[in-house]
Amino acid sequence: RAAAASVVRRKVHRRPLRSDSQAVARAAHPQRRREGRLLAQGRLHFKKQLEEGLAGDNAGLLLRGIKKEDIERGMVLAKKGTIKPHTQFEGEVYVLQEKEGGRKTPFFPGYKPQFYVRTTDVTGSIVSFTADDGSAAEMVMPGDRIKMTVELINAIAIEQGMRFAIREGGRTIGAGVVSKILK
């Protein structure tokens, strides 16, 4: 019987990715974490097979020990122990105006939009807002730039400096950068 294997194609975001490395595929749901061995890297550059993928390269990867049905949209493939999932972060956000395709009305703490990070989307609750002067803000109007604390319903692989989008009903209503990981 053949061992389970899957092929995925993704962009390399950080360190060089070499053939025959141990890798962990991590999903937003902790029980869906899968481990496997990266056996081959089908990265072609001018029709030549290369042994490593650098940041910015698109790579085709053969994953031994991971079945096709275990892979889902938004998973992160990383070397074991290099990235951790988090549920709470602080972000600096620009809320789009109505003419930019955003909301017409303000929103308040407790609002629960979708947060998109790379290809992962997860619902999160906005816990609090902080104005530029450090004071607490009660609401956010379209067009505002604000710092917000977000609590996600599922842990996802995020890091400081990572960009995210805030979406509601199929449209983007804000864009931000993770400024601090809280939990």
C-alpha cells in the first residue's frame, strides 16, 4: 500500500525551503494540525529543478504523510516550531470610507467581522479601540485610523508586521497591520 502524499503549491514567505525537510501543516482549527515530511520540491526556474525555494518564489511541494483531504485553504506549511498560532493581537487599522467601498456607519467594541490573513479567514471580535493619543475610543467611523485589540475565535498563524483585511458581507471594510501579539 502506498503512503499518503499530497502536492501543494504556495509562495515561500520566509527562510529558504529545502528538499527533505520536516514540515507541519497548521490549520486555523488546532485539531486539524497535520505533520509530514517534505520530500521533494518541484520548483522550476527556467525549466530547471531547484533544491531550495527562497522568499518570494512559488514552489510545488510533495508532502509525504499528509492526505489530500487533510489539506484545507488557509493552512500554513512551516518548519516545526518556527511559527505559533495566536488568538489575540493588536493591530493598526484604516477603516475604509463608503466611497472606497467600506461601511456607511460606525462600529463599536464587540463587532465581529471576518479577518483575512494571507489565505486564512477567521471570525474575530473587536475588544477595544485606542486613539493615537492613547485614550480609549468608543466607536470607529469610516475613514478613521485606529489601533484595535482583536480576539479571534480560532488560533491562526500570525506574526508581528503581518497584514490583514477586515471584511463584512463579502466586501473589505478595513486594512491593517499586526502591531503586537497578545495571546
